[in-house]
Amino acid sequence: MAGAHILVVDDDEDILRLLSMRLRARGFRVSGAGSAEEALARLAVDPPRIVISDVRLPGRDGLALYEEIRATRPSLPVILLTAHGSIPDAVDATSRGVFGYLTKPFDSQILLGKIDQALQLSAPALPVDASVGSGGGGRSEDWQDGIVFRSSQMAELMAEARMVAASEASVLIRGESGTGKEVLARAIHRASPRGKGPFIAINCGAIPEQLLESELFGHVKGAFTGAGNSRVGLIQAANGGTLFLDEIGDMPLSLQVKLLRVLQERVVRPVGATHSEPVDVRLLSATHRDLDAAMAQGQFREDLYYRLDVVSLTLPRLEERREDIPLLAAHFVHLIAAKYGKSITGFAPDALEALATAAWPGNVRQLYNVVEQSCALTSTPLIPLSLAQRALRVPAMEALSYADAKQRFERNYLVQLLKLTDGSVADAARIADRNRTEFYRLLQKHDLTPAMFRSDGDAVAER
């Protein structure tokens, strides 16, 4: 676990310095924060493997910090330290999911033991500058092939995906159309012990009910008109591997009953057959629908829902991960230029800014289409703004001004701008429609510094 990143939060500079020195001496990479706000800013820039926080902090306390971490990064272990500890406090903290609770002065060996336990249980968080796939600049891992990102949302999601891939748990992938649900499902399959087995995908909303039943479960000869031969269903074809059911929310109720039996009994009965056959598959499913609402309306079975939603992963909208747009665009240009046999190096700076600030109702799928159209029409190595705007079919959207952003999203908004501009305050202030003096005041309010976002130095300046 040498080199694992630990974020230490304490408003006492002496304790912060001492604890950081001890952890660095053990080979850990340590970042420090003096408040919950600064800690949240550092989390957004460079996600750690563990957070160690004092309970008494200026402003919101350590438990409030933990609650916000749990809401966005539920797999991130948090260890709380306090000089005012009591048994009721510890019971309350651990009952709320805090990984560890130690009272100052604490034994360093006990803390290190807690850290070792947390590292064994947590999946490694990818660095914020990770870019995966043939178009990225970072180290590529086969299981993540084709997934390109640098945003902390995607880093956390991929860490959770890697963790759940090692299990046999059913996974329900949520997200809007075009966010890449099947791409994530394939990555989970590749990272799983079943990675060398088959991966079978089917869209439940794209096939009529009668055909869907035969596709999934197979049929015997003469089972229905036109069934001249027996056919193996996709569930059996996925034996020893993974079955991915896209748009599971569109599956008819009659087939939901049969699918539930497969999950419960691990057997499948082809249409028209008189006996069932054993099957060994892992099920991944995806939907853009609100399944809770579908259950309330009687359109989706509650018992099947709880079989499918053992683990839930949610893909963010492209607009929620704007700092990934330049990386994704470069990745798609690389792929499409090779496909068309063109020498295209990328988008002109103003064209790239248009992409980064555009509305993306179609998410990553729409971005791919925009890049493909731009590549098809360009006659120059750099794709100009005019072609990017033509492909977008709508005028480039101005980035939200800070005045229009809600208070609770203020910090994330600033972080997103600084990531997008690689820490350039001048560019970030221009996009936010604020003068530099006012923008610096906003950064100071949220304990943000431009150096935290610059790629020419360390991702996070250590205290």
C-alpha cells in the first residue's frame, strides 16, 4: 500500500504537521487541510484512499464532513480523531458508517492498523488526471479500455466498479441515454473473474415481447409457428460469463417473472421445453427510467428490482463532468481520424471551448457524433469553430455565471472551471463572467488555490 494517498484534516497546524510527517515516514502520500471546506475542495481535485479528520473543526465539524463525503463517495473510508471522545460519540459515529474513531492522544500503531484495514477494504481511487483508452495520455489498463476521464466523479465511479467487479453481485447501472452504460458494463465484465467468458448484451426495449422471450430463453423446435429448429437463448449463450440487459425497465411483466426464476434458481427453460437447464451467469442491467416510479405504477416487479439492484452505479451526465470533454474529444478524434484515413490533430482552441461549454442532452454519444461529423467535413488538421458549431446544431452555450449558480454548488462550479482551464484564473474568471479580483475572493472563500489544478506541478499542493 506504499504511496497511497491520505487526506488529513485538522485545524491545529502542529498536529497536522506531526501526523503528516508520521504518515509520510511510512511511505504514504499525504495532503493536509485545515477545514472541512478545504478538505472537500481537495477531495474534488485529487481523491484520496482514506480521510483522517479531527471532529472539532471550524465551521462544519468532522461528522458533517463525513456525511457529505458519504453522499458522494460512499466507498471512501473516513477515520475520525477527537480530544473530546466518549463512548456514546464513538457508537454514534460508527453506527453512521464512520470506518474508525480514535481519541487523542492515540497510539500511532492503532491508527496505522486502522489505515491498513481501510486500504485492504477500499478500491484504489484513480488519479484525477487519469485518461484511459487509446486516446488518453495516461497509463491504460485493459479492463478500462475506451473509458476516458479526468473528473473526480468518474474516478470514484471507476474505483467502485473495480471493487464490485471482483464479486458476483448483480449490478444496476443508472444513467441518462448516451452516458455509456454498456461501456461500463463491459469494463466490469473484463475486470471480473468471468472476464475470459462471454459477454452477451441485449436491449430489452428494442425487441417485441414475443421475440424478446425467444431471444433470452431460447426455444425448442415447433414451440411456435416458424420455429423450425431449436435455438439456444442468450442467457444460455452467456453461460460462464456475463449477461447485460440494457433498458431493463422496458422488459414486459410476463418476462420479468421468468427472469426472476432464472436469478433465484439458476436454471432456464426454453420456450416450448418441458424441462429446465442449469445456467451460470452474472447479470448486469441498466436503465434510464425511474424504477421506483415504475414499481409504484405496477410496471416493474419489486422482487425482481431487489435482485437486480444489489449494487447500484450511476453514470454522470456529460454536463456534470465538463473537464472530461477535451479528453473525450481528443480520444474520439484519434479514433475517427484513423477510421477515415485523415491527418487530424484535434480542435482549434475556440472550437474546443465551444464543445466544453455546449449543452449535451445526448451526453457522450452526442459528443462522439459531433466529433465524427466535424472530422468528416474538415479539410484542415485543426477542426475550426464553424464546423464544431455546425455539428452542435445550436449556438454555443455560455457557461453559467456564478451569480446564477446555487450556493450549495458554488464550490463544485469553481472546481469545474479551474479544472477546465488547467488552473488559469484569467480564463476561469472570463468564463464565469467575473473580474479576477472578485474571482480570487471566491476561491479564497472555498480554500481553493490555482496551483491545485495546474498540470505543470503536483496535482495538490501539500501543506
